[in-house]
Amino acid sequence: MTFPDGSYKDIYGRSVPEVKAKVKAIQREADTGVLVDDHTTVGEWTAKWRDTDKANLRALTK
């Protein structure tokens, strides 16, 4: 699978449907901007989460 930045990742699974599900999940993460690869630090992930997902939480959860 090739990402928008030109990097790529091999995706493996025991069956074709399993691989397709993994690809869809990764594409969904890439579309939302919360793509986590093997080199993402916790600090980087937290910053991305704060900017994208935290806005969707209820007021009492924040």
C-alpha cells in the first residue's frame, strides 16, 4: 500500500478479506489524518488525537 507522502507498507493477512479489512482501516486513518506508523511516538500520536478526535468528545469527557 502506498501512502500520500510516497511511503509504503506491506500488509499481510491469512485471507484476502482480512487484508482488505486492514487496508480499509489504514486508509480510514490516513483520511482522518491520524495515520499511525511504526515510527510514531506517543507524543506525536497524542498531538494528532488532540487536534482531530478530541473535538468530537462530549463536554464532560474533555
